[in-house]
Amino acid sequence: MLDGVNVALGVSGSIAAVKVVELAHELRRYGASVRAVMSPAATNIVHPWAVDFATDEPTVTEITGSVEHVELCGREGWADVLLLAPATANTAGKVAAAVDDTPVTTCATTALGADLPVVMAPAMHEPMYDHPGVLDALDCLESWGVRFADPRIEEGKAKIAAEDDIVTEVARATTPQSLAGTHVVVTAGATKERIDPIRILTNRASGKTGRAVARALYVRGARVTLVHDGPDVPYADAVAVETADEMIDACRRTAATADALISAAAISDFTADAVDQKIRSGSPLSVDLRPTPKLIDSVREAYPDLPIVGFKAETSGDDAAMVSEAERIRDRVGLSFVVANDASVMGGDETRALLVGRTDPDEYVGDKDGLGGRVADELADVLG
């Protein structure tokens, strides 16, 4: 997601600076090169040697005759993006006022003047985050095009965003916005069909692929609605559902304003009439199952012209059989393309898939984040 991206990482004096080693590792894990710049206050919290180790580059702790701020963040500078993480109230106010009194704020002024993308991850106590002057500074920076990885408000603190969320915002700031202005609905994970107040019918789907697709769409500029059985995510408007019927209803509703639907969820094929009381154990039991409606059929009926992408998991392990089944569904429902894979990848981080469109199938092998990117790029081609 960040392959070939050069990140200048500005670290200021919040206690959240202790997270910078993990953050630098995470950025590099996604393919970025990282060079750090630290304020004097930050060096009192985490030693520059630790940051040197995390980035595998020397850390800038002062601006010298080598004009490090220009070399990093100038118009012909090394960096593709300046990431301010953590960004204190002090740093946000200074950057908004063009005050340059630390290496971090000097790099920020240089980056904004050079039209370099800037991402900020604020971290401070909650009363500071709610200060009118700080809010005005953040609004000012946003009006200048600065992107934010919003903090988590917990225990009276505006805690720095999770590393994964910061990486997502850096990726969005440095990725061509091929889906800007679009709205895409994505389904993810398993559905659950109730048998009694305790027991359910479900499957092994983790939702990792669907969430990776949603994230990749957001990184490319889309507004994303994620219909799933999981928690809220920062890169999408999440709609929580449990059953197949709830997922279908949510998709029909949200697709009214969508430019496309990507159905990556493993929706239950069967449901049962649930009983109100717990079924007692120890006795033989028969449960009558009936088929659930097909989500893509239901959405296609409501929106005949909507581009829809389907996912199809098979257990045969045979590519020809997977492609044949994907083509059958593609042609029956009029799908833009189908992502076919073996059910053995459920729950794992790695996957192998065949993208079946109107030309020869395109194979993908790698992690699910990469598959999400491949699907998002294919959809961008479909939407033109």
C-alpha cells in the first residue's frame, strides 16, 4: 500500500511519542521508506537512537547549514508526504500560524509551502483538544489540505490513532484518487442465522477481505459504506448487521446513492425459524432449513444498471471449476467481474484469487490488503 513512498515523520513532544518506533515499523512493513524529524521536547520522551533504529536512517534533531527541512520537504525534496505523529496542541497551533521554532514545525511550513501532502495525527489531553484555539488551528490546517488521522477519545485524552489508521491516511494522501467522487457499498464477513436465543448458524469468514477492499477503495478516494458484522472502522460508514435479511435490506437501502456494490461477504445460504426459548441439550434435534435470498439478485432487481462485483468461494481447488462457476454467476446477474477463490483462505491473512471479468482470468497471490487494492483498481477501470 505504501510501496516506494518516502515518509518524513515529524515527532513532537507528546507522551504518544513512545509509539513512534512501532509506527515507523508499521510504515516500513507496508513498503514505505521513513526518515524522522524530532522536536527537542520529543527527544526528552524517546531517544533519537531508538528512532534511528526504527527507521534505519539518521534522525534530524536540529536544522543546520545542510537545510534539512528543504532537503526533506522542499519542492524537490526527498519526501512524498510529511506525517506529523504525534502532533501536539502546541505543534498544531504553531503550524497554523507559520511559527518555525523546532525542526518539526520548520519542516511543516516548508511542506505546506511546497504543496507536499501533510498528514497529522493529533495527541493531547481532551481539554486541550477542545480548546477553541486548537480547534481553529485544526480547521485552518484542514482548509489548507492537511489530512487527519483522528484521535481516539478515551480516559479524558485524545489518544493518538492506531498505527493502522495512520497508515491508511498516509496511503490516501499519496495514492492517485482514481475513485474520487464515487460512493461504493461493500459487504464483509459472515452472517448469523438464529436457531434459538443462544445458538446460530454461521461460517468461517473473518471479514478480512471485505474490510481490505473497503480500505483500498477509501485510499483511492471513494466514500465507502461497509455493511458487515463487525465494529466501526475509520475508513467507512459502517452499517452493522447480523442476518442475511438484514444485510440484504441494508444493501438495498444504501445502494440507492451508490456508484457500485462489492459483495465480499460470505452470506448464509440457509436460515431457520428461530424459537424463543433455549433448546435443551441432550436430546436428538432436527432443524428445518430454508434457503436465504441471494443478495446480488435482490440488489440487481432494485438497481438494474448498478455495477456489481461478486465474490465466489469454492472448495474444489480446481481453477477451471472456479472460473466456470464465476462466469456462470457473472453472466446470470450481469456482474462487472467476479473474484473467485478457494474457501481454504477463510480467516487467513494470505490469499489466492482469480479475477474473472470479460477477458482471461487474472490471478492474484499475496496478502488480502493487496487483493483489496487489485479489486479497487479493477473497479476504477469499470467506472471509467
